Amino acid sequence: MASSGSTVESGAPVSLKDLRPPSPLFADGASLRVLGKLQEYSVETAVAVIVDGDASLKIDTQHLRDLSFRAGSIYQFIGELRIQPDNEAVLRARVGRNVDGLDLNLYHQSLQLVRQFQVERTRYRST
């Protein structure tokens, strides 16, 4: 979760399909790192929509500079999740980059391994 101090959180890597209630990652202010294919981008609102499989997420890109957007390209964003009153999530991006060429299957496999490691580490610490 984002802290109220001046410390900037690292952005926990998460897949878009995990950003749904009741997931603990679906929390206002959570600092997250997401990846997806750019479905659309509005220059007027600076809002992008990325997709991964059947999951999608709106990205507020107003604080990003020197990043060009191309529909169909793969992007990674780090930022804070904002939950709207209608329970829609929008990531307020502070970092964004094009990651075309990234092996998405390998990326998702690495996310699964990181999750397994974190669960095992938490179990080990609690014993």
C-alpha cells in the first residue's frame, strides 16, 4: 500500500486478472506494477486501457512524459491504484514503458514463482 510519508513504494507486480474484488491487491492506494496490451488511448483525457486476456485496466497517464502510445503494443506501468465510487479501478501511473518483445508467457510464469516464494516465506516466518 502507498504510505502517507515521502517514501515511494516499489509497485508490487500483479497480473490484471488479480485486480478484482475481493483480492487484497484491489485496494485504493495500492502501489502496483501492471503489464498489458494497449487497447486504446485518449489524448484528450490521457487515459489508456490495457488488456491481458479477458481482464482490462484503465491507466491515468497524465504524469508520464516522453512515452508514445501505439495500440497493440505491450506496456508496463507502475503507479497507485485508485478505486472509483462505482468500484472501477484506475491506475495513476508514475512510470510507464513500452515492453514490446517481452515473452509474456515467461513473464506470467515468473509472477507465479514470485507468488509461491512469497507464500512460502510468509509461512516460514510464522513458524
